[in-house]
Amino acid sequence: IAPPPLGPPSSIAPPPLVPPSSIAPPPLGPPSSIAPPPLGPPSSIAPPPLGPTSSIAPPPLGPPPSIAPTPLGPPSSIAGPPLGPPSFVGPTSFVRPPVAPPPTVAPSASLSQPLSRPPMGGSSTSQPPPATFQRPPITSYPTIASSVAPQTSTNQQQMQRQYQQSPAAAVYQSNVTRDGWNVGWGTDSVDLLQQRQVLPPGGVEPPKPVLAQDFVRNCIPDILRCTFTKVPETKSLLQKAKMPFGILIHPFKDLEQLPVVSCQQIVRCRSCRTYINPFVVFRGERRWECNLCYRINELPDEFQYDPVSQTYGDPSRRPEVREATIEYIAPSEYMLRPPQPAVYLWLLDTSRQAVDTGYLQIVCDVLREQLDNIPGDRRSLFGFMTFSATVQFYLMPEESDSVNMLEVGDLEDIFVPHPDDLLVNISEQRDQIEKLLKTLPQTHANTTHTQSALGPALTAAYRLLYSLGGRLTVLTSILPSIGPGILKAREDPNQRAATDVLHLNPATDFYKKLALDCSGQQIAVDLFTLNSQYIDLATLSGISKFSGGCVHHFPNFHVHLNPSSVSPFVSCLTRYITRKIGFEAVMRIRATRGLTITNFHGHFFVRSPDLLSLPNINPDAGFAMQVGIEEPLHNIRTAAFQAALLYTSSRGERRIRVHTLCLPVTGNLHDVVNTVDQQAAVALLARMAVDRCQNSTSTDARDALVNACIDALTSYRNSLTQSPGRALMAGHNLKLWPMYTLALLKSISFRGGLSTKLDDRVFAMCELKTLPTRALIASIYPDLYPVHNLSESGALNIDDEVVPQPCRLQLSAEYLNRDGAYLADTGSKMIMYVRSSISTQWLNDVLDVEHFAAMPQMIHELPELDNNTSVLLNSFIKHLNNNRPYQSPILILREDSPARLQFAQLLVEDRTEGAKSYVEFVQFLSSNVK
């Protein structure tokens, strides 16, 4: 509603104002003495100073609904048109008036300098210079006095009337409304050339799909997430968006609460075999419509019963249609054979090089401590084999308490002696197992064999597990050098910093073929490498990739020469032994009709276009799938993805875990671009880049990552209704994409110009292919916290323990103060970096040292001291560790430590050898985004 006329308008109307630049005005604060720019060509009579006008104040109009009013103040150098007296502010209509194209703004030379604003009003040189006037400070809406001269009131009313009727006022009011809605809906944008700090201090939360039925629980992003939260309607729209389309799934994630349903008949679609889920449509009480193929299905009578309330009648109360993640206890029709027992076979390297590292004693000690925590039941079986130049088997006959070792030297045609005594029941023959674990390190302490018969040992283990299936755990330290599967050193140390990396593909297909044989017999092979020299992980990892296993790499492991490597190995091994496990697993991905799965990423064997064979499934494994659009999704409001994991639990139960994700469908390019999940998209691109490295070159993979970032920003630019000029605009869900891309380019997997061992690079690529999304992002762009000033302000209270919440910093040295201490968390390890000017009080409270010079170069354990500073820091680190599979080791470095490069390499936004800084990278993107 427009305010009432305040007086006769001036006989001289000012010319229309040029609309403001596309740069949104900053929040207005308390005014200063700086005079605002003129409103246009001045009148011949200078306006009197502003002040109180009348005893009757015009009614305040206020901002539009849901937008809080802001106090007025002086405009900055990039502000919109100057505001008049406070009572004039407020939109007269929610309809946006036509806005002329903004002036072209030249980019500033430095990202820290604000853009200069063009002068408001006409630019003709024949006009007199504009008059300036001072506005008195306004801290609130003033009480208007009655002693003001009538002439002053008349002139000010004329100016008020002129401003309200000007196009600039309408444009500004429309911009305020638009910007408020954009922030509320997450469609606001930033200029990456001007906005240096783009990382949210509280962390990045994944975008949530917005559905019409908002009361229905969707699948949580930690389990199943898509690169878009609105699915493109057609293939051409997806091509215009120029962004990857796929899903990322963490199917066997540890969950605190998981609904489990036991029923005689599992309700599924008769056509596409989709499991009933919260997004189906009920047609009465007896029929339901599948949300993937839209077939009408009948409901069984059993489904009318609600097990929670123990009543009949309403099928919508069943847990199957209330939870997007649910687990069924499968009936007998889902079993091809009786469920297998939990079988664990350990294959240990006992060569001279391996024994010298001290790993064998650690493995035996950890196994003895965790025997009671190994998943399984009374049927669980356990066995051991070792290998060096020969293969050794350990017989534990049931009728005897002794343990006998048999050594086989025929490596070309290996055989398995006495197979019935090699795998024994854990509960019935525990004493023999413990006896073997006690004596095994001493048995091989004086070995002189320096060769490795890994290939024959794997063949023998496969034959032993052929009829049972199970998990084969391999620990090795040196390159296989004898028998089938022999490998030779391929790495050239002089080429470790080369731009194009060679030998990323296997040297032989022996291990891949053996892995496929293992997969067919439900055997998964997990590989641990503890090497100090080249071991050809590019070839050996094939035994795990194609059998559904996992790879763990501990370079330079040695108990005495590298004691800091022991703690990570023990933590990882303990988690590996005790974590939940599923046997004989298969996973099928279904999607709405018109969508198709085009490619898979992870460790598995593809049985059919939508079925993955997983002999073992563990809660730390992640997968990704690329999605294509085969048919247009016209007249479809939502699209859905469903992942069904069928597995045998360690206790012999056949179970089905089902995850369903539902997303809205849109035909609008702007909606598609603004609802991208940047973390999911980058995680999918990282997996695709690993494939590009192996199928092409590392240079092509890096170029593909950069081009994908350019395409995403170009697509967003093209979706804007107004041209941003030379600004590099990015939406709220795109602003971190360049930063993540730069972090990928500097990661161990893809970096060039820095000396990187080939095995380390290959392991990093394996991690990118298998890590869940959150862990993957943390590995390439760690969280950086200032920990020298922790306080209870804003802290969490968890189990009566105060957990401080420091803000996250971007990974650049410019954010590190000389008197600070900073914690970098990569998920797998933590590094605390202590600067030289840190206060002696903090050093004394946290590290129990008197001054910086007394601090050791490296500390591998954080003390727990009896003071508030130490309690807060230990509480915070404990909180971080509680949100991950196992406790991460911590390394505390002083600023002048020789190992400080470990921390410096994490500052990916700074310039490094052969790689741009973040500022340079953004400028490079700006020159290529058209």
C-alpha cells in the first residue's frame, strides 16, 4: 500500500535514474558522516538539510513479509541508490518492474578490492556538477518535532514524493525482495572473484530434496544421495546443465536405529520387483501403485496388520511405508543354498623383510585380544597360512591340542594338505588358535627366506575356501618374486614427479582372473600392504577390486624405525577385525522408468547391467553409479532410486536392506543448476577421473576435472536472467566446486610436479573409488580448526560433556595467526600445527611444556591434563573420533619441525610447485567461462 501524498509534487521532475548495478547492496549499518551520492541532476535550489519535518509522522511501510527491516546507514562504494528519510523505505508492490541491463563492470586487479560503482544519474557534461548535502546521523526512527519551519517540510515532502515515484526506488525495493527470497530458498549467488571466503564456518550440509509430501522421510544423504536434488526432465536438459548425473550410495553403513521387519511375504511390485516404500500411492486399502513403473499391485492380507500398534486396517502405518531405509529378514525363497558360516582365513607374509618390520607380532597380539569380538556364531571357522619362498599350512586337528606346520615347496602346482584340519571352529578349538598366535612370531623370527610366493599362496587359499566361501585376509610386504604371479619392479624413481604417470594399470591379469574365480565362489580378498619399497599395488590391488574386497596401505611401516606408523595400523586392524560383515551379498539398483544406470564405480563384479556381486560387504565401503536418461520424464512429478542389498549376516541370517530416494522432476534449467549437490558431483567426478587416468593419461584426467568445473559455472551463467558482466557468478550450491576441484588436482591421485611414489598414488585412487562421500571430501579438503582459543560459547552438551565447536577455516596460510594452533582433520589422520608465537600458558595447559623451544619436534599423543583448556581440546578431538569408523591418530608438529611439510601439503588453496593458488585458479576459470 503506497503512503498518502505528503504534499504537492515539485514542478520540476528529476530525470529517471539509471538502475543500480547487479551487485546487491550490502547490509546497511549505522550511518557515518560520509555524504551519500546525489539522486540525479540537482535542482537550481539546493535542498535544505534533512531533519524532522512535521509533528505528524507518515506511516512506516516496512519491508515485505518475512524479511526483517535493517537499520539505515551510509551506502558503501557498491551500494544501490541512496535512501531518503527512513519513512520512505518500503516496496509499493511485489511485482518487479522492468530493469535495464546493468553497466559493464571491469574486474578489479585484486580480489580484496571492491568494485567501483558508476555514478548515479545522467552523465552529460553539459549539466552542472551535482550539489552535495549532509544527512544527520539516524540511529532510529526519530520523533518529529513541531518547531520546524513550514518551508522545510514542504521541500522535504517534494523530495520524498520524487524518490518514491523514481524507477530507482522501485528497482531497489524489488532487489531487496528478490535477494531475501533467494537466500531463503538457497538460490543466492556470489561473485567468486570478489568473495574470497566461501566455506561455511559451520561446515557444508548436503542440500535436501523438497517434495510435496514433506511429511515422508526420505533416505538420508549419508546413505544415498544424488548429484541433483531435482532430476532433469529430458536428456537435452541434462546436456544443457553440463553436470554429471549419478547417485552415490553407502549401503551397509553402521546405523544406530534400523527398522527390521520379519514377514512371510515381502511386498514387491509384480512388474519391476520394486520393494514397497514410503513413496508409493495407495489406491484404497487393497491396492498400491508402484512409484518406479506405475503398475497397480494387490496388497496381501498380512500387510493390513501394523506390528507397532498391533492393529489391523491402515496399511500406511506399516514400517515399510514409513521408513526410507529398512531391513527385511528374508524368507527361504531368497536363498539358493543354506546360509554359509562366517569363515576367516589369514594369509601372512613371513619373508625376512616382513618379519623385520615387526608386523607379525602386532597382528597376532591384536587377534588374540579381539577373538571374542569377531562377528560370527558357533559355526564360525578360522584358519592360518603363511608364505615366503614356500607356502606353510597350520594343522589344528580336533582330537589333539597340538598345532603342526606343513610346508609345501611345489609352487607351480600347489595343493592343499589335510583341508579338514586347516579351518577350525573358533569356539571349540580356541585354545589351539591362541597357542598358534603365541608361537607364530617366534617360529619365523630367524627365517632367511627373502622371496615371496604370494601367487601360489593365493591359489592354495582359493582352493581351501572353494566350497565354503568367506573372507581371505592377505598381509604382504615385498614384491611377489617366485612362482605364478611373479612381478618385477616397474617404477622409475626419476619419473615420480612426471606430468603423465605410467604403470597405473596391472602388469599381468593373473590376480584379476583369480579374483573373478574367488567372486564366483563367494570369496572376498582383503589386501594389507606394509612395504618400504615398490610392491606394484596397481597389479596386486586387482585381487581385491574384482572380488569385493578392500585395500589398506601402510608405507614405510616399521615398529622400531618408524614408531608413528604403528598406531594407525593397530587402529585400522582392530576396526577391520571387529566391524560388521555381510557374506554372499548382491546389490541391485532400480530407477524410475526412463532412467538407466550406465556405469558403476567401486570394488565389485558386475553380473548384469543392474546387479553387483559382492562376496563380502563391509560398513566402510561406498559405491557410485552414473545415470542416463533414456526416455523423457514428461508428466512425472517425482523420480526415485532404490538400492536393495541381499546378504547373509555373520550369524547366518539372510537379510535384505532397502534404501529408497525420491526426487522431484523439473523441466527448468535454472532449477536443475541451482539444485546440484556439489559434494556428490565432485565425488562422482573424482571416480570418473580415476578411470580416465587408467584408460588414458593423467593429463587428460586433470583437464577433464577442470573442464567439468568450467562447464558447471558456464551453465549457471547461462541460466541467469541478467548478464553478470565480467563477474564469475556461482550459486549457493556451486560456490565450493572450484575449491574442491583445485583440491582434487593437488591430491595424491592427480597431482603432478611433486615427487609421489607410484604405490601411494595407486592407493589414493583406490580410496577415491571406494570411500563414502563425506570421507572422500574430507580426504581431499580436510577440515581446519583453530584450537588455541576454544571456549564453551556455542558448545554442544553430549552426555554431560561440553564439546566446543570452533569454526572451520579455509585451507590457506593467510588464515593462520602467528600465535595460534590449528588442527587439520583428514578423516584418516589429524595433524595439529603449533605456531612459534603461541602463548606459553596454552603450551603449559595443553602439552605440559614450559615454552615453545621445549616442545618436541613431533608428538604422537595428546596429553590429558587437569585444566579447562586441555579438557575442552580433548573433548573436541574425542567428538571428532566418535563420528568415524575408528580413532584417527594425531600428530602434533611445531612450526619449525622437519615434518611440517605434512601439514603444508594440506593447505591446497596456496600456490605450490606446478599448481595454481585458489585465487589464480578462480581467475583462470573466469577467463574460460563464457
